[in-house]
Amino acid sequence: MTSGVSLIIPTYNERRNISGIVAYSLEALEDYDAEIIIVDDDSPDLTWQVAKDLFGDNNRVTVIRRTDESGLATAVTRGFEESTKDYCAVIDADFQHPPEKLPELVDALDNGADIAIGSRYTDDAGVENWPVFRKMISWGALALAKVSVSSAYGISDPISGFFAVRCNILEGVELNPSGYKILLEVLARANYDTVTEIPYTFTGRERGESNLTASEYKAFVKHLLNLRFQDSEATKSTSVTDGGTAGKDAGQTRIAICTHFSIEHFRGGEKWAVNLANHLAEDDAIDVSIHSLPYAPGGKRKVNAEQVIDDPVDYSESWRHDLSNVDTAYVFYHPGAKTLNFPGADRYIAGIHSWLYVSPNIIEDHYGAVPTAVKLLYRTLGESDLAQYDTVHSVTPVFDCDHEDSVFIPNFIDTTLFRPDRSPLNDEFTVLVTSAHIEEKGWDMSKEITARIPDDISVVTTGTADTPHIDGLGVLTEQELADIYSKAHVVLHPARVDTDSMVINEACASGTPVVTTSLISHVRENDAILQGDTTGEMAALIEGILEEYRTDRETYESRCNLARRLAAERSIPTVMTRLKHLLTTGSESIPDVEPTLPERSKPTENDDLQPVVGGVADE
């Protein structure tokens, strides 16, 4: 005999499985001092009675029938309370968790781990025989857990139902599980140091009835928003910050810019936050800081924060920031952000920068687990969650919000950096692609469009290209990016996801026409920003601009001048005045600022431009 372990089996209508799961589990744990605790939720099929009839004389098996409460998480908690061993393990009764893996979980604890998790998402693991909808629910719950609970970050399967723990890590810990994921509660509240994951293949249930109901999932989602971290959690994750304002001039207005991605990811939203903070820091009456979650999608960190953030601006990364010294917190909105990640400020502004909150679709094929889960959470709790904010700011006018204080202010663009006269146009007609090489931003469509257009059109992109039709320019500085915008004849942006597109803004500021998609958020459709619904239509638009450039240069220049005039509406002097007013004074009486901006060349009288005509579009 080695370690003592209590195996907890929560059941509901499992009479056809209970005999087998107990027998196989006892066999798997025959070399261990093991007991089995069956916690049944008064099953209508009398699972509890079957278990008593089969194992009533076995002193290694205890059967508990609950008539006063129900639910997976509380069933497991009851099992913890009844345990008489040093370890507790949890397994489903339906054979979706393999009993033969139990020794590996127990051995991991013997070897020093405090928690051993059977994972479906590590190498050599997997899921079999699951319907697509159930996979989406699991992926959504997984993504929500990682976004909402800091101690879940870095763990591949923090919502697994197959795990083992040292019982002493639960001593003095009050577990308040809601929903169906007790492991997440343990990870958030228990006193532990080491977590080990054991890969296994999860197989879909073949018989019996699942005790996962819609109410269980809803309770789980609500529990994520209410879950609070214990003081011990600070030792398991990035430390809590104090808002970065201690010791600053008490007469200053203290503003915190709060982002859900690390600034070092440095794409559109992160650039926006840095530019806003650096601009605000020029005002001696404002003390500004940036606070980010320590998360970069795909682990991609493009810059070091100190390279892009000016010295007066404090920067910190943590899963939870104490903003009690902050007057106004501008939060890049995600559900639960104010409560879970950025508590304590006097005033809150929710910044709507993501397509998640604009798109009318609940499920989109090109979205992964995290954005799909966040969208589902927003659809469930978004209205009540946004009501906690003093003001809601959106960068797009198409965001639908019932908040009593909602304001639209578009993104800003540095029109002194992105301008037509930085570099002359390339001799060869050039199409530029600057958006991320992901499906959401239409990289697959860019490649298809490029394959359609004539070979005498040069197509270039930032980063590297995985197609012979497009030349990669490598990683560019902001100055180099501005140069290439001014050299290009047209920008291609076939995005499936956008709010107020920075690609379109940068192109317009550079006086370069854009070919893009007809998203609801692409509200500026005109002679400088042309829209197509298919790759064929967009290829035809590019060919039309090429023909126009070769045969009617005056009309092409008029398109470029129109693009530049559109950018004036989003220039830093125009937009930043309104944002600064919003952050320091409020949304009332935000001033309108008339933009003034020079054009690429002398304006023409031809404001009514002819439609672009090019190659043959898709039928």
C-alpha cells in the first residue's frame, strides 16, 4: 500500500454505469489505500439504490444520497468533506474519464504536485465523439476561465472534471462553487504551489444521462464574474499593482488606461492606448498610467513596453490592478473587466474597440474559442455589466448600446506621420496589405485576390508571406510603415472583423485609396474607400484603379485627395481634444473641432468620380 486517496464520483441517473466505473476504479487503485465516495443527486433511476445494493458490504465504498441540494460542483465538495484520506480525486461515472489514468494522478501528488489535472488539451491528449456544439461550449468555458481567473492562465485545462488534489491545500478554504467546474474554484482559492497536468483522451458518453444542464452552464458564467481571489493567489500569478499613482501630485487628474492585452502585443488597440497615454502625459495637469493584463494572443510580443511608452507614463502588467488612487479608468471593455481586473477607480469609461460587440452574429466560423466565449458572455450579461460603467465610449457609430451615457468618438491617426509626401509612389503599381495574417483580417482572401490580379501588379505585405504572389517586407517600424503606405497605389484590406479600422485610417492619411469589405462597421464607402463582397469583386476594383492610374491620373489623384480629407476627421488634434474632454470632464458638451489638413496635390474640381471598372468579378 502507498498513498491514501478518496475517489469522488458524482452521479445522476447513472445506474447503467455505476457498477462498471466502481469496479474499474477499484482495480486501477488496487495498489493504493483507496476509498470510493459516490455522491448521488437523488437520481430518478435510483442510481444510489443500485450502488448500495451492489457495494453496501464493501467497506471501501460509501454511497451518499442527497435530497436537499444538487449540482456537480457541490457534489464534489460534499465528497471532499466526507474524505478520510490524504488525497482526493474526482472522476465522472460515465467513462468519459479513463479510470486507468487514476494512478498517474495519484503518483503526481506523491512526486510533489499539490494538484494533478487530467488534461484534454496537452500534447498526446484529445477529445473523441463530441458533437460540435458541446465542443464549442467546452472551448467557451475554457476561454472564459482563462480570461477571468488569473490562476487558470498557463494551465491547459483548468475546467477539467478529472483531477486529484492534496486535501491539506483545502484546509481553511471556503469553497463556494456554482455551476459545474469545481476545479476552477480550487485553483482560485486553495493554498498550493505546484500543478501537474496528465494528458488523457476524453470520450463522449455512450449511455446514461448527463447532469450538465443549461442552468449549470449559466451558473458557471455568473460564478466567473463573482469569483474573488484569495490573498495567497498573489504568489501564484503576477502581483497586484497599486495603480501606479502613489506619490504623484495630488492636484493632477489621475487617469488609467486599462487594456486586456499586453501593450507589448502592440497591434491596433495597444497602439491606440500608447498614443493616447503619451499625448495625455504632455499635459502637466494629468498623471496617466497604463495597466494591462499579462496576456498576448499567441504569445506574440512585438515590442518592449519601454520602447514605445514615454517616461512620464507608468506601466504595469497584472491580472488584477488596484486602481483606488485613480480618478478615471478607461477600460478596453470585456465582460467582468471592471470587477475582476481593474477595481477601485472613482469613475469608469468602457471603451468599445472590438468587433465582438458590434457584429450581429453570435457564432462566426473564423473566430476561435476565446472571442466566441467572450461574445457569448457579453450576449448573456453585457447589458447589466456595462451598466456598472459611468460612460460607454465606442469608436464606431454602429455599436448598439442602451447605456444612458454613451458617446461615439472615432479612432485617431497621426496625420503628421502618415502623410502622402513621405515618399514618392513606387514606379511599379503596388498593392499593400498591412493587416494581420489571420483569417479574421482576411489573409486567405488577400492571397486569393493576389492570385487573380495581373502579374504586373506588385503586392507587398508587412511581415513574411507564405505565398509566392506576395513579397514580405519584414517587421517595420512605424516610420517605415508610414513610408510604405505613401509608396503604395492602393491598400487591400479584406477584413472579416473590424470596428474603426486603423488600416483604413492609416491608408487615408497617407492619401492611398483602399479596397475593403462591406462590413457594417465600414461605414465610409466612397470614392476613396471602395468595397467588395467577394474576392472577385475586390480583384476587379484593384484592376480598375490600375487602369485609372495609367489612363486618367487626374481622377486617381482626386481619389487620393479625398482619402486625405477623410483622414482629417480622425487627426490627433481633432479626436484627441474630444477624448481628453471625455477623460477629464465627462461626455457632456464634448467640443466639435473643425479639421484642417493639406492634400497630396492641388485639389481638382472632379468631386463626382467615375466608378472604378476593372476585371471580371465573381459571378
